[in-house]
Amino acid sequence: MRKIFSRYGARWGVGFLLTLLAALQAFDYINIDAIKRLDIFFYDLRIQLQTPKLDSRIVIVDIDEKSLTEVGRFPWGRNVIADLIGKLTDHYQVKAVGFDIQFSEPDTSSGYTTLESLANTDLKEIPYFQAKLLSLKPRLDYDAQLAAALKNKPVVLGYTFSENQKKGILPVPAFQVADLDNRRLSTINSSGYEANIAELQNAARAGGFFNADLDTDGTLRSSPLIIQYGNGYYESLGLATARVALGATAIRPQFLTDTDRDYGVLDSLVLNTKPIEKHIPVDDLVKVQIDYRGTGGPAGGGYRYISATDVLHERVATGDLQQRIVLVGTTAPGLNDLRSAPMNNQYPGVEAHANIIASILDDSFKHQPDYSAGFNFLQILIVAAILIMGLSKLKPVSSILVTGLVTGSVIWFNFWAYQVQGLVLPVATVLLLILALFMFNVAWGYWFEVRINRAMTNLFGEYVAPELVEVMAADPQNYSMDGEKKVLTTLFADVRSFTTISEQLETNDLREFINIYLTAMSEDIRGNKGTLDKYIGDCVMAFWGAPVALPDHAARAVSSALQMQKTVQRLNLDFAARGWPVLKIGIGINSGEVSVGDMGSKIRRAYTVMGDPVNLASRLEGITKQYGVGVVVSESTKLAAPEFAYRELDRVRVKGKNEAVVIYQPVALQAALDAETRAALARWELALTLYRSREWEQANSIIEELHHLYPDQLLYAMYLENIAVLRTLPPDDTWQALTNFETK
């Protein structure tokens, strides 16, 4: 555990700091406007990626350019509006009509008010004029005509709240301050209004404001359902129209409570629909997010648009409007009812009200839950835990894949929560955290890991294979040049009769000869994860098991030795073609506990091994030629690499060692051993047993048999000579059947 923290502690610490900053941002202890703007960007992106879905329950009667051409310039006379209402409610029998238009001034376009003024002044003495004017009033009083058309019809008139003016009259408020039972309600509070004239508002079923509550960037993303004026709370056009269409007669605020506590926090607005009341969740300013159904306008795919002139002239099929909720508005350029929306900067304002009505009908509202900050904190912790722990240990490609997977998962879940659950969850902070952690780990890997790799390469690149350097660089704390005791396997390989070879070759040829030989041997050693210690003239010294621990170090050393002998055969083909002498090498291998580390003087140092096992390996290499074999290993190596088949050579006492050691020749892998060789090894083992038991005749017979089969193997000839001497001069009882070597 201490090693883990020593390696990753600094990196994890920076990751924790970045996570802490993200958590503080999630709980608004740090308020970074750029992150809020990024969250808005992702909110808009969710809306933009939605597929438009036509809602046939709501129809927009559009005062478009076609209507202006056929009916005349806007505003139209109230008699035309009255005719439009009559067509909609009587002929087409719509469920409700909401006007995204206000009538704040009396209609004088008929000239009736002028005539009425004359009747009260210049022409008041003419009885006929007074009587005629009275008879014309039903035809010329357009406001009265509209009021009559509104009477007892499911029509909602629109109006606006505006500061510092009071024009017209407001409708009856949805509820009042007294209905709150001393609770407080945070809403937009207005000091003025521009409403409909009293004659029309009193005749209408209801009224609703159509104020657009734009965000600071001028985009319409949410809309208030309630605005306070004085002691009254007034409903929006979308809410009022939906209420009338649903047959509800009242709205009440519902606050969060439980059995013994009133929290005083608004939870929703409740419509007294039957048989089940309808709850509308709202935020702390009694606003709702607008769930955009389409991209806006007749071609936007959200709602059907019908030209107002087609309604007036009954050119619309009855089924297209019957029992529909109708909003009357305008998309005509110049009438100033276009808004900037997330997916369209020319979005019809009337369609925003349609979206709110659709959400009320469906009981489906996009909203930011109260636990959004807690959710943001939780996803920050989960993402941080995965990336801080993961990126610190992964390689670049894996880091990119993991980061991409985490990023994709966060984005997918966020969009799924929005589309399926209607939840608006924050995502910008966690995405920035992902980016920050990834970039930091990339920078760390570049500035620190590259330096570590370079340092490891500088330290060990000359000694060990590149793949081992990679292993060491991945965990540098576990590797150093410091001295330590370890059980390793050491190998010495030396060219036989090198002096003779050097005498036969020119200087440049000798240089190339030795370079080819040393390169090939080094490749075989490093190819088996060996550590190349040094070149001692024509001798190669190597070891296995350090600096990278290898449980099978002995087996790798034996395998390398056998491969080196095969490589020598291959090199000799090239050397023969060049006219060079034949190359022969002897290899000695021993396993045991040695000292390994950076050793040397202040002038020159090297990563090497020292100890008696190293010396024995060197001695074993020196006696290979005595037995006519290419490789000699000690008993400790044989026991550590049992997967190979061996031929026991002798018991020897080498120079500098008092104790005798058993030496072996590795033949091949046990699995690759053919039947003939296996039988020959068994016969030799029997012969050696008989030899040590002083059964000279039987031993001699078997060895002669083997020598006949393999006449080029010096070992058999050597033992036949030994037996001949022993038979002539029998040994005394102290004979131990071992060979002493007094030279190196």
C-alpha cells in the first residue's frame, strides 16, 4: 500500500483537488458563469436533438400574410374577430380558444364613435339622426359585437404585465395573497399592466398574460405560470387556456407538507379538474421549462397551422378543428411576435403557449429536480473515482478509451433522463472535470512518465530487453540500481580457441566477426528477457531475474543457451561463405543467491552480479570443452528448470571450491525429446551408476555401445579412457568418482 501511494499519491492528490473544485461548483460555493453557460448550451442541445412530434390536439390559427392579404391590414376590426370566434366556437365547435392578442383600446374603426359624438353635439337637435344612429349601433359597435361573441364561450383573452402603467382591466386573479394562509410565494411581481378593455374582458371566460420571460442571452427557455400584481396572482395564457379546455374552474397552490409539518415551499399548482385533480410542478418562481415539440412555425412539425382567413371563409374541414384547443396568434413579419428559442431564433411566440398547454394535458414537464445539486455531486464523485484511479494506471490508448466510455455514459444518461424522465440535470461541471482529469493525466504522462521511461532506459536500456524496460517504467518505484540479494541464474558464454581465430583473420574481419557473434548472442539473451551484464573480450555475461523478477529465470537461461548454440550453427554457414574459421562456444549456467546492483568505482559503474554462484557459472563455462559439450549447468539450475531433459556429466570440484558439484548437459525440452534420445539418456544414466559402483565391465559395455552410436561425442570417449585407467590402476576406498579442476 505504501508503494502504491508513493507512486500515485501526487497524481491522486491533484485529481482530488480538481474533484473538490468541481464539488464546490456543484453546490454553488464557486460560481463560474462560463460553466453555467455551458450547462445552458447542453440544455439547448437536448432540445435541438429532439425529434419533432405533431400534437393534433392543439391548432394554431395564424394571422399570416395570406390572411392580411385577403382580410386587410392588422389590427382587424373587432367585428372580424367576433366573426372568427363565432366560426371557431359555433361552426367548428372547438374546445377552447386562447388569443395571443390583446384588445387594450376601444375599436373606433367603424366610425360609430364619431357619429355618436356628433349626435351629442352638432346634430343633437335632429331627432331623425338620433334615431338612425341608435338603429345603426348593433352594426357599427364592433366592441359590442365582440363582447357578444365572447359571451358564454370558452375564450381566453391575452394581455401583458408591464411596468408603470394601468390600461384596461385585469381578469379575476387565479388566487390571492389571503389564500396562501400566511405562506410566502416567490413570483415575478409586476407594478402595472396593459390589459383588455372592460367590456371584452368581462365577457370572456378568462384572461391570461403572455409575457415572455427571456434568459439573459435573450432566449426563451422557460415561462412563468403565475405573476403577482398587488394582492392577486394571475395565470398565464397557456395555463388559462388549458384550464378552460379541461373544464377546471379554479387554481390553487399546493405546498410541501407532511403529517406534522408545513414546509412553506411551493410544490405545484393544482387545477380542480374532474374526476382527478391535475398537478403542475413548478420551480421556486412558479415557472416551467418549455418542452418544445417542434422547431417552430408551420413547417416546424410541432403543431398544425391554419390560416385565419381559411377559418373565416370556412375553407377548413370541420374535423381539423372540432374539439381542438385553438390558439390565435400571428407569424406574419412585422407583427413582432417572434422569439429566440434554443433551436430557432425566429420562433413564433404563440407556439410557446401551445407547448405549455401540451405539457399540462400530458402531465409531462421538463424540470430540474430539487436534488439536482446532490445528483451532480454524486456523479462527480463516481466519475472522479473511476478516472483518478484508472487513468493513473492505464496506458494512453486505454486511457482514451476509458475516458471516452465515461464521457459517453455521462452524456447518454443525461439525455436519457431528459427524454424519458423529463429531468433537466446538470452535466457541464462533470464533463469539465472529465476533461481536466484527462488532460492532467496526459500532461503528467508526458512530463513525468516520459522522464521516468527515459531514466529507466538510461539506467537499464543497455542491459535488458525493451519490453522489460516498459515493465519497469510502468512501476518505477519497484526498480532501482541499489544493491540487493536475490536468487538469479547467471550465464557465461565464451568462444573456444579465440586466439587461433584472431590469428587467422585480418583486423577488420576480426572486428566484424566478433561484432556479428556478440550481436547474435545478445539478441538471444534479451529475446528471453535476460539482462546483458557485460562483454569480457569474446565472453558474454548475462543473468536472469533482475532487475525484473522472473519466476522461471533458470528455464529462460537454459532455453537461451540452447538457442545460442543453434544460432552459432546458423552463423557458421555465413562464416564459411566468407572463408572465416568455424565458431564454437561454451556456455556455463548456475543458479543461486547473488548480490545484484550498481557496482564499480567513482569513475565507472555498472549494473552487475557478484558472488560464489557467479564464479561457479564462469568455471562451468570453462570446463565445457573438457566434456565436449556446448552447455554445462549446475544441479541447482537443473532443479529450477525441470521442464528440460538433462544428461548428467560428472561430479566436479572446480578451482576455488571445496565442495563438489554435479554438472549436467541440457539436451532439449522434455516435451520435445524423441524416443531415441530418451533411450540413450536412460542407458547413459545406468552406465554412470555402474561406473560409480566400480562395475567397470558393465559400465564399459554400455558406454562402448553409446560411443558406437554417437562417435562424435567426446564424453563417451573420455569415460572409456577413465575406465581403462581405473581397470589398470584400481582406486582405493577413498575414490569418490569426481573430477578436480585446478585451472579456471
